Amino acid sequence: MGKVIAIANQKGGVGKTTTAINLAASLAVLEKKVLVIDADPQANTTSGLNFSPEDDQKRTLYEVMIGEIGIQDALIQTEIAKLHMVPSHINLVGVEIEMLEADDRESIMKKVLAPVRDEYDYIIIDCSPSLGLITINSLTAADSVIIPVQPEFFALEGLGKLLQTIRLVQNSVNPRLSIEGFVVTMFDGRTKVHTQVVGELRDHFGDMVFNTVIQRNIRLSEAPSHGKPIILYDVMSNGSSNYLNLAKEVLDKNES
């Protein structure tokens, strides 16, 4: 059975989607069969993997979540052989309203993923930058969560609410949910505050912080506009190296 990893942080702009795209792509390049789920109505993971949500509005996560189609009907082959995607669309905003009256409304994502879990080594869910019902669904479906953290003090302050939500999910609907790790993104070693914040993060969370740090990298920020993960856009860049190292850490943690 594949491992489901949610990429979550309710704070926007911390590299969550960048991490979802590039971790999934790196795991696929390392010969793992990977499915990435775009669970954010902004659909940035969808466009970042070279698919427009307007191309096929009837085969997105929205239709899967409301039961119009099965998840197998929404799968898209990406440019990387072992990487598939379920795209998102702005319509996904409406799912939270439609789910309010549903039985086991927190578990809809878990149910729709069930038919394909055995077909993948890893399923990566890019959560929306909120703690709404779609994110709760993603955490309920997940085995673990990776939390991208920008090395700024305000970013650290926001972690408390996310950790509280994770504990709530653990205590109510998904006791097996664990924190896979915190990954520092957009790191600039020349900036004193970045080094200081990373030190505090490691002091507080210890081994839960990945050794790999994602450095601030122009090529990494350019790649989504070309619809490519960094490993296809510029394999020699620091961004490509960073995410490959992160993928290896995830594999070591899960396969040792």
C-alpha cells in the first residue's frame, strides 16, 4: 500500500506547492511510482506540471470529491514516466460547502483515494493554504504530513495553529497521522535571521527537521512558469539537487 503524505501549512508563500511538485518529481525520478493530488483550488500544482485546469474541467479533483467520477478517470500522465497527477480547478472551492451535510465529511478524500493506493509507492497531496475542510480531508487521508517552513519569525509563529489542527485530526479521525518532518524552504545562508530561525527550529523539533534545506534559487522560482519541475527545467541547479536530497531523506526514513 502506498504511503500518503500531505504537504501542509496554512500560511501561504512558504514553498508548499513548490515542495509538492518537486518532491513528487524527485521521488518519481528515483524510480518510485508517485501520484500527486492538487487539493488547492488555486491549482498551482496543476499548472506547475504543465496542465491547464481549463483543458478538461470535468476530470478534476472536484468531480472526484463530489462522486461524479472515480479517481482513475481523473489521472493525468505527466512528463515524468512514473509521475501521475489529479488536477485541481477553482470549482474545488465549492466542495467545502457541498461536503457540509455529507456523512463522514472528513473522510471523503480517504475514500476516493482507496481504489488507487495500492498502485503507487507515494501519494503526495498539495493542501490549500488554509485549515478548512479540504485540508482536514487531506490530513485524514494521509499517513504523515510534511510542513514547509520559511525561515522567518512570523512563519514560526503560525506553526502552533497547524500543529493544533494535526493533533485534533489525530485525536478524532486519524490516530495514525504522524509528522514526516519540517522542511526549511527559501533559505539564504547569507541572512543572519535565516540561520537563527533554522537553529531555533532544530532546537525545538530536533530530528523532526529534515537535514536538507531548500535554498533560495532563481531557477526554482522560474520552473513553474514553464510547467516543469526543477529536475526537468534545470537538473544542474541547486533547487534540483536540494529536492533530490529531500526525496532521498524521505526514502531513507520510510525504507530503512
